[in-house]
Amino acid sequence: MNSLYMPKDSLIHSLDPRTKMLFVVFVVASSFILNDPALQLVFLVALFPLVVLAKVVKPYLISIQFLLLFAVLIMTVHGIYNPIGVTPVFEIFGGLTFKYESMVYASVMSFRILVIGTAAVLFVMTTHPSDMASALVKWKVPHSFAFILLSTFQIIPIIAREAKIVMEAQQARCLDVKGSLIQRVKNLVPMFAPLFIITFMKVHQLSYVLECRAFSRKGEKTSLRETKIGSLDYTFLLGMLGFLAFEIYLKLFMMGSLQLTTDALLTYSLFGTWIVFGFMIIKFVVKQFQGKIGGAN
Amino acid sequence: MAAKAIEVNNLTFSYPDTDEPVLKDINFSINHGEILGIIGPTGAGKSTLAMCVNGLVPQVINGEMEGTVKVNGSKVSESSVAKMSEEVGFVFQEPENQLSQMTIEEEIAFGMGNLGVPRDEMLGRITHALDQVGLTGFEKRSPLALSGGQQQRLAIAAVLAMRPSIMIMDEPTSMLDPKGKNEVYDVLKNLKDYGMTGIIIDHEVERIAAYCDKVLVLHEGEVQMFAPSDEVFTNIRQLHELTLNAPQVTEFLASYNQTFGKDVKLSTTLEESVNNFESACK
């Protein structure tokens, strides 16, 4: 399997892909409706039980690390340099001042990335690509588009294998792949030219095969994978709808009186990302170091 | 008289970028339930001929075509490749290029899905097709995790599940090891039991001689021989002129006859050759 799909038996897995796609749309919409750091943070935490429910906590944490990199960069750089900030909050290295407004801006942006990322990861990890394709077809998406989506999973490993063969073949013809950077960049041409040609030939051949498998035939198509919207899906959709209504209500009538965002919250979330980021760096360095001296594993 | 399974009349075809046609005035026909082997040197136009039968040439692969190709009595040029696929299945040379789905059962279901086969029937056909090619139990695996021979059998199963009446295999075994070749030919043999008509292009004369009813020898776009396989392979002199070989046993008997001035009856099967040789030596 080349996708991120985690075959597990959970409530989230058994939802219809269409429900999950709507869920992602809902999360994206919510992240824009709730443009307040505190509310977004609450939302992010509220999404976590779903991750637990889908039994993908560990792979989720691994993939969310990369999004955290963005969060750290955005929060730090925007917090200091964004010109909209006027009210200083605290200072580091005697001159770099974090300002309230810019921190709010940066937090909203980075939490939005994390929230949307969480939903996307949840979707990708719990939905089989083929299910997604057949669900798309049910939404009247052209069959060929669904096929393109699906075939990427198949064609990437094949191309990777071809690339390895081409590289080895060119190395056998004395192509220097370990030289200086400039040399290596120059060598991309003899690497990629054959690879492109091979790929085009393969795709060409695949198009004949598809033609022989009646791909362009008019009329109704059927699918082996069955996706059905059941009562669970309706419950989930209703929940989402209710939540959305609540958000809009919150946004329209409560924003004046509800002020959760404070200096402390912003500072702590900034420190939080720094600490987690610090752990990631330490882990990375330790791994590198182990590789250098140990080499056993 | 019932229509022939495949009927090719005065077929001439040339690719746009060449002066000389790849196929010159081809005529042949095969009956239902027969298996035809096409042999000939590389570049003789074997694949082009096969692709004319299901309409890939000239509908997808362009070129100039004259003459008619009829499948089950109707002209190929009057329907589309997708439509033809209901009657003619095509297996290509490279196994890997024919796979596009994530699991084996989906791979087989893909063609059926395009034909609009209901899901319940699909499941039955998948089981049956996998059974026909000996891949039962592999349903949930990824096609990329299979060996070459298994992949090729999967490609055959995917075509079989579409239930065509004619099956064309274009060098299905050239990428495979001997075991894989046997696997593919065993499937071919089974086709006959299901009453299907088959065309196979290959360089394996031994296996062609053993499995095919008729053999068509193509050389530079022209039909040089078209006869039952025994007749073709015992005509050793002409085969040699076309840089082709007969099965080893036939070659042996011919060479024996020539060297020692004997007149042993030629045969393409091992058993018969042994008997012929034994009775001649007495």
C-alpha cells in the first residue's frame, strides 16, 4: 500500500467517504469562521477525540509534526516582525519584541493550518483511496478524474522503480552521481530524459489497456466497492450542522462579550510550539548522532 | 453458415511515418473455439495485426487501413474499441503496464465496472476468474506485490472476467520465466474448454505447436503460411527460409532425415516423434 491509509476497524473508518469529505469542508469553513486563537485552540483539542476514535493517534502525531514546523515559523516570525502589531507583550534577546496583534494574527494562521491538517490527515488515514474514487463518481465527478486520482497511487511506485533502474544504468555508464552539487545538477538531464520517455511510454501503453477494458464506454459504470450513507453518517452530518450553527451564533452574537484570548494564552501557545519543536530537534540530533557512532541499527 | 469468429479480408495497413505498409493484403479466418498462433520475426507486424482485430488499430493507433476485419460477423471498423472489448479481450506484453488498481479484486472488477456489471455478479465472476488463472486467495493484495507471471495471469483474469468470446494475447510470456510461461499457457489451454477463441503471438514454437490449432506465419507484413500447426511446423525448409524454427523434436527428425538420407515422418510432439523414430530405426 502506497497511500497513507491505515486499515483499522473503527467508527470513523466505517463512515461514508462523502461524509468525511464534507467533514473536511466543515473543518475548513469552521477554521475561518472561528478566527480567534482561543476558539481555534478549543476546536483543535475537540478534534483530537476523533483521532483517538479512528485509532490513528500515533501516525497522526508523526504527520502533524511537519505541520508544527510551519506553526513554529509563522508564530515566531510573524509575532516579531508583522507590522500590524502595536502592543508589546514580551521581549527576547533585548530587542525582538512580540506584539499582541501580530501574535493573534500568527496564532490564528498557524492554528488554522493545524486544524485543517488534522482534518485532512484524519480523512486520508481513514479512507481507502478506491472508496474515495467511487464516492467521487457518485457525486457526478467524471470517471476519468477519479481514475487519475487513484492511478497516482499506482504510478508513483512504478516510476520510483524505473528511476532507480535508470540511475543504475547511467551509473554503469560512468555517470557521476556522488560528485559536487553542480555536477549532480548537471547529471539530472541524463537521469530525467530517459525517465520521462519511459513514463510516457508506460502511460501510452496503459491508455491502450484502458481502452481494451472498455474505459471510454458510454453508459453506467459499476464499482466493486460499495459506499452507502447510513444512519451513522446522518448522525455525523447532523452533528456537524449543529456545530456549524453554534459557531455562527457564537460569531454573530457572542464575540463582543466572549473574550478568551489573553496575553498568557498567546505566550503559552508560542512557548508550547517552541518546546515541542525543541523536542523534535533533540530527537533528530540524537538519531543522527546514533547513526554516526552506532551504525548498528 | 454461421459467422466465423474472426475473418480478415485483404487487410493492408501502414503507419503514418513509414513508406511501406506493415501489413500487406492479409487474408485469414478462424472458427469459434479455435486457437490461432501467430509467429514471425520481430517487426513482421504481428502486434499490429492483433490490434486490428479489436480495433485499437486504426481507431486509437492511427494509420491507413484498407480491407475489412470482421469479428463474429460484424465489422470492427463500425464499432469502437470500448464496444469491441465486450467481445474481444486483449492481453499485452508487459504485465506491469496493464495494472491500474490498488488491489487484485479491484483490478479484475475494473473492466467489469466499465461494462456496468452489477456488483453481485462481479463478486461471482472475480472468484471464477481468479480460479481460472490459479490466483485464488490473493484478492486483497496489491498487484504490484505479485511476480511477473502472477501479474500476467492477473491481467488475463481481468480480461476473462469481462467474458469476451475472443481472447488475444500479444507476447504474453516474453517477460516471464519458464514457470510463468507454463502458467500462462495452461490458462490458454483452459480457454478452449470454455469455448473461447484465442489468438496468441509468441516466439515459443514448442508451446505454440502444442497448444494451437492453427498457425499463421507472418513475415514482413505478409502471410507466408496459414495452416494447422502440424502442417506449418513440418514444413521445415520454408520455416528456415523465414529465419524461424520448428520445435526441437521436429528439427531433430528433419536434420536426421537430411544427414542420413532417411525418411522418418516428422512430428511436433515428443511422443509421436519418439514412436516415429523408433519404428524407422527398426
